[in-house]
Amino acid sequence: VQKIQYQTNNVQVYTKNTNTGEKEEFHAEAIICTVSLGVLQSGMIQFCPALPDWKTRALNEIQMFLFAKVIVKFKTNFWGSTNQIVICSNRKKGFYPSWMRYRNTAKDEHLLLCCLGGSEAQRVESLSQNEIADEVEELFEGVFGAENDSPGLFRPDAVMVSSWSQNPYVNGSYSCFPLNAFKKVPESDLARGLPGISQDKLDTVSFAGECFDDLYNGWVQGGYRSGERVAERLLSLNNFD
């Protein structure tokens, strides 16, 4: 989606296929916008007219948290019989601090999972798989190397990492409310639609997604709840069967 042009009971959405470059235009009386908070904050979608100040202020009260998952596969199990967590202390703050045995059915696949947050998540997601493998190998050599110096033992055979912070269509992992959020801005403005008219009339642009749910923001349930809530309101106002 490149552009959303709206006025009361009339909206046009302009899109471009990222693979073919083909452009399309869609017309409707109303739409539900479900892009992530990160996309809305980035300005990637042009709103015409521009988002009103009250909407921009509400969107900027919250932020996208950066979260990354790193899964590595090894030739053999060198960490022992633990089925829970391997803790790796390091002088670098947040540097692959803990690893969990990844749940899988094949006993001969030795997989470990590490979860990262904040700036370290963003840093690791920007690395190549080989660069991550280098860091993981060095890490485990420092932890287990004194017990086993077999060449290549700590080198991952395969690396998989999430890319939420690098994906422009997401721009982060999930929303979070910082301290003092909505202390001076009405929280109701966050989920309020455009052009923001009275509750008994149809909004031309409604918003749904996990960040717009007041109970389960950051979770799939929040996206489901907000989408259901907005859809039910649109259906009731339009008297659809």
C-alpha cells in the first residue's frame, strides 16, 4: 500500500506489487487499516489528507519493541543432558545470554534457540548467517572449550534468524507501552478512526491490529480482538446482512 486517500464515505487505496511493479487502485466507502504500528510511524503509507495531529500524537505514545529469535543447528550435542536453559555469561551486555533446547521430534537434530531484545536484537538481525555463526562459535568455545577442543565442534551447521526489525512491512516485532504513555494524550485516540467523527456514524478509515487492543497489545489475541471489534462496528453501521 502506497497511498490512502479518504474523505467521508469515500476512500481510495493505491497499491504497488513489489514483484511485478504493477499498480492498482481500490475504491470503497470504508476500509480497515491493519498495518503494523511500525509502518504507520514510518510514514511509508501516504495519507491524504495527512493523519491529523491527534492521531499522530496517539501513535507516537507507544513504540515497536525489537525482538529476535536465533536458531542454530549443530552436528552433535556438546552441552550435556540439560533439557532447559544454557546460560552464557559475557562481558557484552545482551550477547546471546541464554539458550534453550529447541523442541523438535528428531533426536539427531541438535537445535538451540536464543531470544534477544532491544538493540542487540536489531544488531543480530542485521548480520549475515556466517557472521552469526562466527559469534556463536566463539561464544560456545569460551563456555565449553576447556572440556572439549574437537575442531569445528562449536560451529553451527545451520543458522536461522528472524528479520522483523529489517522488514519494512513490519518495522519491529510488536508494540509496547513505555512508562507514562498516554499521560497527556487520550488513549481513546489510538484506536479512533478517520475522519474521527461521532460514534454513531461510519469512519472512513478504521484501524485494527495488536497495538490497538487495550488488553492484549503485543499478542495475536490483540490483533484478533481489535479486528473483530472494528468489523462488527462497520457491519452494524452499514446494516449488512
